Amino acid sequence: MHSFSLLVLGAFGPFVTSAAECTREFLQTSADSLVEAQAAGDPSLLQPVSDALDYNENYSPATFESGILATPLEIDFSRHYLDTTQCATFTELVSATGSVPYVIGVQMYFADDTISKIDTLITTTGDWLFNATGTLYWASQEDWRTIPEDERDSREVIQAGADAYCDIFSDKSVEVPWGYPCARLEGGAYTGNGGPNDKCDVGIPSGVTLTDRRYVVDETIGAVSVFLSFNGIPDSHAFRVEKGKLRFVHTITVMSARSNSAGKMRRKTRGFMP
């Protein structure tokens, strides 16, 4: 879906030679190139890209030339989830100090040693509880360090924690593995203060369906990214799970992606407390 010419991949480092060799090193290099490309506003820095790339922004088809990657951003914070099982990455990007603030989430999927699909969710002023300065502050305070191998949860446990959280929006009987402490960062608003009494199980709305879920799981940091539809609104939920319990939750919701989405969100989340 892009028309710019691709440079020879070999010039950009030792990328894998077989899909079966999807390594953390390969994914890290590719995810780092995404940050470099966004900072420079130069999509050609993103490597290695498939000639048949499926590129989307806020769940709509887009192009590199007219998309967010063509705009240089001051990247104040980034974090990657690296999923070697399905060969995919998720990257959080926060630009709080540029002329226009952004909080961006990007899922990238790989096939035949190249980036075959990119889904990018872009939030800025006017989106749900948006505050890039708050997001930058709280995200940089949290501890997402690598979990010792003998203490890591399985992919199934990590995803189950995320699914339980997403399911409780429509079914209050669902048992969510709440951790204590647990903090939720939602558009810049935070449910805690970084202390031992922080809680995530506050202000959960009812009657909302979170569908079309797509996952990127990184067991090394107990993390899962879930791109989903929040009653038709593009949404990202990202989780840190420790010993089977939710520790951190990050959400971004693209209010500008649908007409009337703001009114719909207010109706569906009446009484919500971030």
C-alpha cells in the first residue's frame, strides 16, 4: 500500500533468513527502526518492510506518505513488547514535548522475514482522557523490568488476565485477577499514585462490548497488547501481569475515528471514574 522504494534489506543489519528464526533480536531491531522512522518522519527507515504491506491507521487503510510516519515527532518515551511465538511486536510511543502531543500504539506482524502488517492507533488532543504529559510521567515511573525466567507466567495466563478484564465490561460476573497494587493509565489519567494501595478495579463501566481482539504477548515482561473495538471505537488495552495478577493497565481510545463516538462513549461509560 506504499509507493516509496525500499532499499536493499541487507544494508540494515542481520535480519532473519527464515520465518522459523523469529528472534527477540530481530524483533527488537525492527521495533527500534519504527521509533527511528517516527522520530525522523521518514518511513524508509522502517525495516524490513514487505512489498505487500497491509498498513492501517485507526483501523482504516492508510499510506506511509500521508500517515503519521511521515511526520517527525519528538519521542519522549517508548516501550516494546516482543512476541517471538507469532512474530509480532507492540510499541508504545509518547510524544509530549512536540508542537502537537501524541500517544501512539503500534502492532507489527511479520511474515517471510518482513513486516507484513502494521496497525497504528493514534491519539491526540480531544481523544478519550488524552494527556500526553500525564501519560509520559506515569508510564516512565512504572516498573516493567524483565521478569526472571522461573517466575514468568505463560502466554495463556497473561492473555487470560487481559481477556478477563475486557470481559467484565459486559459481564460483571467475570472474575478478574486483580493485583494489589494495580494501576490503570487511561489516556493520561491514573487510578493510583504509585503507592502500595493503588487499585485498577474502580470505575469499570457496564454494557460495553470489547470485540475484535488482536494480541501481542511478551512473556519476558508479562505483557500483552490487545487491539480491539470498544463498541466500534478503535482502542488499545495493554497489560502487565505478575504472578497471574494484573499489575498495570494502559489504554488509548481514538475518539476522533468515528462520528458521534464521543457521545456514544459518554452514554456507555456513564459514571466512569478514571
